[in-house]
Amino acid sequence: MSRKDCEKLKEQYISNGRLKSYKSYQEYFLNLKLAKKFYIPLSIVEISFRNSLNHFFNTKIGYDWLFRDDILQADAQRSITNAISILKQQNKNITQDNLIAELSFGFWVKLLTSAYNSFLRYNDLKKIFPNLPSKQDKSINRHFIFVKLNSVRLFRNKVFHHDKIINKLEYENMKKEIYDVLSYFDKNIEKITRKLNTN
């Protein structure tokens, strides 16, 4: 790519603000390629988690759990109200499936915070993550899962919002973290995701 082409890209399509944290265009493009490698596993983690957690609460509490103010904290209720408003603006039916898809990954991860501790003991977590290691292997509890998933969520936001992830020490183990979480759901989900991500 010529210098002139680079300058046109910078001036017309990619802002100075976007490029200022990169050493060169080459690093910027390498960052895009690296982010691409994470798109499939991050998508599958998010979808698997929200559906598994929803299935758990449907079974434990009932299909109306998303509307139970005796279950959900105020911030979660506000997220649901906002999601319903968006669905109405889009002329979509207010179904559980549509609502689940509209709620952010952050909404679902917050359900692993201490406010929901009474619903998420180890035996409960095993229903959400059937392949979770035993408590004898590690200190496996709600907080352990929350830390892992929140770390994945923060990284996911970086990837999906096109931020810099290349040459960042804090993201060196992120691939392992993502596949660890997938393996907690099911070894086959992990295997399928790895296969999809190599094609």
C-alpha cells in the first residue's frame, strides 16, 4: 500500500484517534486479523451462556423469571425494561426468545454476582455448566465463574468494538480462558468451536 493510499485511509476512513495507539498501519491490520480469530468463540460463549442460564432459571424459578422483581435486582429490571422498549420500537413480539437475544452479555454475567448467590451454589452451577470441574480440583464457585466470564465479557467488548488487543499482556491467555468456559458447558461445544475457528 502506497503512502498516498495510507494517508487517504487515515484521513477519510480511519480516524487519527483510532490509529494513535498503533505503531503502524501494519499493526492496525494485524489487530483486525487477530480480532477475527476470536469472533466465533466469543459468539458461541455468549450464546451458550445466556441460553444455559435461561434454561436453568426457567427450571428453577419458572418461565416468568425475567419479570420477577423478587428475583432480579433493580439494575437487571431496568435492562429488561430497556430491552422491551427496543423490541417494541422494532415491532417485534415480546417473547422470551426475543428478550433473551436483546439483553446484553453484561446483563447475563451480572447474574453471577453475589446478589444471586442463593440461586447459584455449586450444584446449581453444574446445571448451567454440566462439565464444570469438581470442587476438589479447584475452588470452583459462583465467584470463580463470574471472574472468568467477566474477563471474557470485557475482552469481547474490546474485540466487538474494534479496540486494540494486539501486544497486550492482559489478553495473552484469553484464548485459553474462552475455551475453558466452553469446555465447562460441554467438550463437544469446545471441539466444534475449535473446528469452526480453523476453517
